[in-house]
Amino acid sequence: MRRGYLALGALALIWGAAFLFIKLGVRDMSPATLVLSRGDRLR
């Protein structure tokens, strides 16, 4: 059971770090740049 909690904690750290890096990377972009870069992937 302890092994499961450790795996869950590791997953939470990895998942949270991804969102943190996205937040830091997007902070310096203007809203228009962000929208245009995201819309380009849908084509």
C-alpha cells in the first residue's frame, strides 16, 4: 500500500510540474500570440 502512495505522489509531482512550466512559459506571451499558436495546431 505504501508503494502505491509513493507512486501517486510521484505522479502528482510530475503532473504539477508540467502545469507549472506551462504557466511560466505562457506568462511572457501576449494573449494574441497564445491564441494564434494554439489555433495553428488544429489545421
